[in-house]
Amino acid sequence: MPNLPPLSLYIHIPWCVQKCPYCDFNSHALKDEMPHVEYVQHLLNDLDNDLPLINGREVRTIFIGGGTPSLLSSSAMQMLMDGVRERLTLAVGAEITMEANPGTVEADRFSAYQRAGINRISIGVQSFSPQKLQRLGRIHGPEEAKRAAHLAEGLGLRSFNLDLMHGLPDQTLEEALDDLRQAIALNPPHLSWYQLTIEPNTLFSSRPPVLPDDDALWDIFEQGDQLLTAAGYQQYETSAYAKPGYRCEHNLNYWRFGDYLGIGCGAHGKLTQPDGRIVRTVKTKHPRGFMKGTYLDKQYEVADAEKPFEFFMNRFRLLEAAPRHEFSLYTGLAEEVIRPQIDAAIAAGYVIETEEHWQISEKGKLFLNSLLELFLAEE
């Protein structure tokens, strides 16, 4: 029997006030009144169906994402969290994060979310430039973003995060750094700072804006990274920075190849079974289908041949060293299975190996796709 990895819970709230042109997440513009209580009841039914897959294991972290979870009424959030606690054993001091859009932030509602058990808030700021926010289709302005950050800080939560993007349409180096300086001035314990990419099936994909070129993007990253480091933030993942002690435990569990239940529209789950099988679940994407009670879209086992790629695709996003014993612990495979690929990665200068760890090198970070391709299953 394998050692089961830590377990998290992801809950998806699929509605937004409006769909952003860059967004490829499973989100839907709200056309009518949001079905707060009805949707929560479906979420809890969905969770009930998944309980046999976790055999009573303790849940370490919860993340409520979207969409815009802060559209959910405070009473519905209380109902949701009460229902989760009735069904699951939560670890003492579990990190419970909720995403929020600054345009939907209200002081009374945030206090009520906190009473329901939310102890970490992730605020989707994206930029402090009114023009850039408008170009990104955001419904908030810079002042609302700052107000939301001050509100999160004033609640005395265990942590809060600001989401910030760079490489925006027609963005100059100085504009990108100015956004970052304004974010740092708000003193969030955690900053997600990531590059805008054009994803298929988005409005930006059909009408692409002019984005900074690769040289400009490198300058933005290099100087931005220096700003963040000087302000006391440590990069621990490709696009995540935190003050010491404030890394996002939920996301760390994903990247360490941990397990997670996924409930709600389009949510994904990964659940290791006592016999060593890894089961993946995908939930019905559209709210219409989900709210008819058809929760599960598909469920399948991860083939042994796929496990090395899945393990390293997550693990090598983190800058920390990967303990070698965890590969066998969490995949059920012997290290000999991947010895040729590891040797090739070392020879290419992508990975440094010690008796205890594998560490992605500076070159490996730059050529991450090439590194990961070594672990792809052969057709």
C-alpha cells in the first residue's frame, strides 16, 4: 500500500459579472440572479458522491475558485462551509482560501466569509492602470483594488494574495514595474505575478492584442524579480512570491503531486487509492448540466506510463528541491523506470542530482518544456 499524499479540496464557483477577454477558465457571465443556495446544495451532493474515493482522509487545505466566488452570498458561503465540515475531517488550522474580484468586495460580506471559516483571500487585481484594466475587461478600478487589499489586511486573516499580470497589451517596462511597486506598497504576504498568455478559445485569441516581445518580457521579469526580492519576497514557484512563512499551502500541494478533491462545474480531482491506483475525476463543465444533478463528466485511472510526466510537470514548477523518495512514494513506480530520462536531464544540464534530491537548474527553468518532454510517455 502506498503512502497517500496530503489531501486538499477545490470548490469551483462558475459565475462572473462578465467574461474577461483573456480568460480560459470555466467561467460564465451571470445573466440572471445567482442561484446561491441551489448551487451550494449541488456542490454538497457532488462532494457526497466523491466521499468513497477518499476513505475518511483528513483535508489539509481548501481553495474556492472561479469564476468569482465573492459573488456568493455570505449565508450561502456559511451553508457551504458548514456542509463541508459535516462531511470532511479538516486539519487543525487548515488553510481555506477564497478568490475575490475587487469589484465585488464588500466589508460586511468579507467579515461574514471570515466567520464561515475563510482565512485567506486571493484578490484578482491584475493591474493598477485604469486603461489596462479596461483593456482586460475587468469591472474594477485601481482604487477598488487598493480598498480590497486594505480590507483583507484589516480583517486579520492568516494571509492574503494579490494576483498581478505583466506583459499586458502595449505595456512598457515602466508601466509593468509601476504596477508591481503599487502592489508591493500594499504589503500583501503573497504575490502571484504572472505573464499574460493568449489562450485558445478566448476573445484575445480571435482578436489578438499587441503584446511586448520576448526581450521586453525578459526585462520586465528580471527587473520585477529584483524589486520583489528587495521587498522581502521569495520566489518559490514559476509565478508565485511570498514573504517567509506565507507560501500558498494549497498550491504547494498541487505542485508536490498531492491529492485533491474537485467539486463544482468543471472541477478536476486527483485521488490516490489505498491499492496505489491514481484516479482522476472531471466534473460537468456547464452550470446547466451540473445543476440537473449530472456532476461527473469522466473518471479514469492514470496509466503507469503517464505518471512520470504528471509527477515532474508539477514538481519542476517549484524552485525547491524534489525529494527523490517521493517519486516512488506517490507514483508507486521504482526510480529505475525513469533512470534514463533523469540521466538525460542531468547530461543536458537541466537537473542537478544529489543522494536525496533532484533540483531543477537555472538552465532547466529556461528550458522547462524541453525538460518535461523527456518524461512524456512514448506513443
